[in-house]
Amino acid sequence: MTSKIPGADEFTSRPLPREELLRQISPTLPLHQIDADTAEQVDALTYEVVRHRLWAITQEMGETLRRMSGSHVVTESNDFNFSICDELGEQVQVGAYNVGLIGSMDLAIVWTLRNRSDNPGIEEGDMFLCNDPWIGGGLHQNDAAILAPIFHDGKLFGWTTAIAHQVDLGGPRPGSFSPSAQDVFGEAVPTPPIKVVRGGVLQRDVAEAWVRRSRLPHLVGLDLRAKIAANKNAAEQILRLITKYGADTVKAVMRRMMDDAERRLRAKLDNLPDGTWSAVGYQEQSQTGDRGMHAIKVTMTKEADRLVFDFRGTAEQTGIINCPYPGLRAGIVFTMLPLLAGDIPWAAGGLMRCFEIITDENTITNASFPAAVGKGPFGPAWGAGNLVAEVLAKMLDAEPDHRSDVQSICNGTTDLCVVSGVDVRGGGTKGFVSPVFDVMAGGYGAQVHHDGVDTGGRLIIPSARAPDVEMTEYLYPLVALWRREQTDSGGPGRQRGGMSGSVCYVQHPDQTGSMSLVVSGTGKVANQNVGLAGGYPGQLAARPGGAGHRRTPAGRSDGDPRRPGQARRGDRGAALRRGVHPRRRRRALSALAGRRRIRRPAAASGRQCP
């Protein structure tokens, strides 16, 4: 375990009761607040009109960002999200993009209120830039957020947030991911909330310091301005709502949206049986050369209308497979919202009141500074989300009326592959860094009455898209040999899991010189696509090597020797099955054993009823 840095605890954020948070905010910052009676006085028609308008604003923020950004991570893969929050940061409405990215935005706002309200102050027209995973400004340093306060009549009315994955923010490796990092100082620099817009004016010194760290400053600078524009557009529309309906009415709708979401989720939980369910998963390849297994353990207790997720017993922080507390919380949120609250409007501030987290300190799911956290989102946070999905499915399966909601693990594994170099096609000398985002084409786990969706996307990104292959070939010196659904990658069961995608890229024939490849995967030894109720797991992912970094000379592919250049991608689920007939089980095992390579199913979640 890395040594503790003095003063590091000042840069952490945890949920606080509203009363305690109010005591820690500078009295010089006026807040717009309403009492409980005002929140109940909004008529049904006004409530629905304003609620749907707030939802539409988050969607329009997405269009603003996509139209301005030049990064294919944003324009092609929708790896971003937004939220509208009240004056204390509780999330009223979140976008339907990467749900994991908004799982900690409230924590970032809480930290900003506590630590920036007096100096340098929070004023009208300001915006704050943050990519510190311990504060909640993203799941790792490549996730950069803009936090924008909204003022009305001189009082802080609420906040909007915009966050997106940045292709490169510095560090020793292109893409800012280093499998050999020993701590955060071997990765991109985390930045606590810093005022990047003051009084409506972009601060050039801050913006230039921000892009200076990147190998692709033009893209990072464009994304910065796109997120600022998305927040500005949202603020203008919210202020128009206030002009039309009044500040108290709009705030009352916001408060009621969160209260209604909380009430509906608690009502659903109250109808489910009380009990305790446990699951264990493993992370591997904590650093280059590591062959150990690192456990994540969760025990979920449901009592009345509340859930408690207990992660005690999880392995100590090590290598790069760590995430801070906000990442763990995000792993719960991005699993719980689609699986347990799919029929409830996503007023996340209300939904997050319904669960509690218990965890040890200094673990891979609650890492302390200065642990390396570059792999946090698709390592321990993702793994924690898998386990939460497993215990939620077990809970739902215990109540016959909710068995139609049972779903096995979706997109159980994910890989990272970053290609970089200098694009010399046509005599050019343009540097590039390209994460392979075809991983978005993951398979969904099966449910009780139907198979999982083949290459259905990502559970945590409802509007996920695999990038256009032709656009990838246009932007980067790569040629796609195939992109297809991987046969038999879905786990067998009465209802099979959805098949995941497979893609193969090779170096463009006109590309001379070397290219850099950073790869890191998970689920290669311990399958993270486990089945439920006797179902078979999803197929293990195939990657060109484990965690590591290598350079590819011109004219040579770097990959599986049997399939040069192959990079099989896709998130996988798990299988659900009951009462499997012994003869059918023997046939399935014989079929698996007869293959030259054992292929364990991918997004599987089949269920067989008695």
C-alpha cells in the first residue's frame, strides 16, 4: 500500500445531511430555499410540464456538447453526461448518457460549497473545472467535469453539471493510462474544483494551464468550451422557466421530483422480502506482471424500504485497480438505476437516499490518496457494479411478482485498448490518441422470458453507441478487418445471454513508423459474467495480451498470433437457469470441451424454470 500523504483527507467528499452541509457553507453565499409546505402546493399539470422541461434540458445539453466537441469519444460513443441539481447539489434530473459519470456529481458540488464558497467565492456567471476522483469530479482523472452555479435574484438557485471523458490529460502514457503506475503521480494530475469561468468570462490562464498538460490540447480545449456552452445553455433555459412559473414553483417541482422518486423506490423495496444476499468477484492484473487475484466482496441487506451495501472484506488497494469512494458509489448508482429504478424517473438525488454504503478504508473500492486510480471506472467500479447487479437479481428473484424484472449481469467485462502515434498518411504529421470504443457493442444478460439483446450496448450508458467504423478509419491510421457479433459469446441457458461484439483493427498500409498500444483487460482468469440460478457464464474476453504497453513497428500487427491485430471487444452478461436437466448439462459441457479454445459465454442470463 502506498504511503499516506499529509492533508490528503481535505480532498475527499462524502454525503452529508443537509443541515450539516448548510452549517459548513459560507454565510456570504445566499441560497434560494423553500419550505416543505411550498413543495406540496404545485398543481399536477404544472408539475408535469416543468418536470418534462427539465428532462428535455438535459437532452439538449447533450446535443450542445456533441455539436461542439471534436472528440470521437463524445461525438461517436456518447461517453458523457449531465445533471441538474438543487442549491445543495442533490441531483434532480440526469441525462440518459453515461450514468456512471453522474454517480458522484453531487459529491463534487458538496465539496465545492464547503471549500470554495468563501474563497474564491461562488458567484453569478462562475464555473468550476474538476477531474479529481476523490472529490467526485469523475471516476478517474480522464473524466473532467464543469460545475456551474445558477443564480436568480442574487441567490444560488441550483447547479448544472457537464462531464465527459477526455482522450488525454497527460501522464507517462498516451491516453493517460499507465498499467505500470505505482501511484497517482504516475498518472494524469487530479485537479480539485478550480474557477475556470469568472463572471461569464473564460479565464485564459486556467484554460491554457488545463490544455497544456494534454498531448491533444486542441481536442481537450474544444471539449472544455463545449461543456461550458452546455451549462450556459441549460442555465438560460432554467432561468426562462423561472421567469414563466416563478422561482419557488420551479424549486418546488425539483424538490417534489426527488421526493417522488424516493417514495416510489421505497414502495418497491417495501414490497420485496427482507433478507441478505452476498456476492464475491475478483480483479486481476493490478499492474504489469501481477498474477494475483484481488477480491471485491459485497453483502446487501434489505430491511423494509432501505438497502445497505456492505463492502467490508474487500482487498487492500494495490497497483492500478483502485477507485475512491465516489467510484464505488457510482458503481452502485449505474447498476441500480436501470435495474431497480427503470420504471421511475431518474431524479438521482431522491433515489440515492434509499441506500447506504459501508466500506473499509484503503481498499480497491475505497482507495486513499495517492493510489493509482486510472483503471477505476472499468476495473473495481465496474466489478462492484457487477456484484450489485447479482445481489439485486437474487433479491428480485425471491419475489414472484418481480421475477419479470430479474436480469443477469449485463456487460460484465470491459477492456481498455488505446492506440496512439503520429498519423503520417498523406504526408501528415498529426499526433493521435484513440481508445477503441467498439467495446460499446456489449451483450445484455437474458431475463426470465426472453434472451439477452445481442450487442445491445452498455447497461450504464442507455444511449451508448459503437463508433462508426468508417469514421474511425478516417480519423486514425487503422483499417477494420471486421466488426461482428461473436458467435456463442452469450451464456447458455433456457434464455441465452446476448452476444457481444468482436472487432479487428490493423495498421493502415500507408502508416510508416511505430504506433503505441496500451492494453489492459479484466475477467481473463476469474469470469465476471457469472450465471444466476444455474445459468452458464458469459464468454471470457480475448485480448492481445494482458495489462501492458508495447510499441508496434510499421508493417506488423500486434495481437493474437492466430488472428493478427485482433482486438475482441464487448461487455458481457451472465446466465440464469433453474432445474437444468442432467442430460442437457452433459451435452453443453461436451460441446464446450470439444472446442479448440474454451469459450465461456458472454452477456448471458438465461433462466430455466422448474
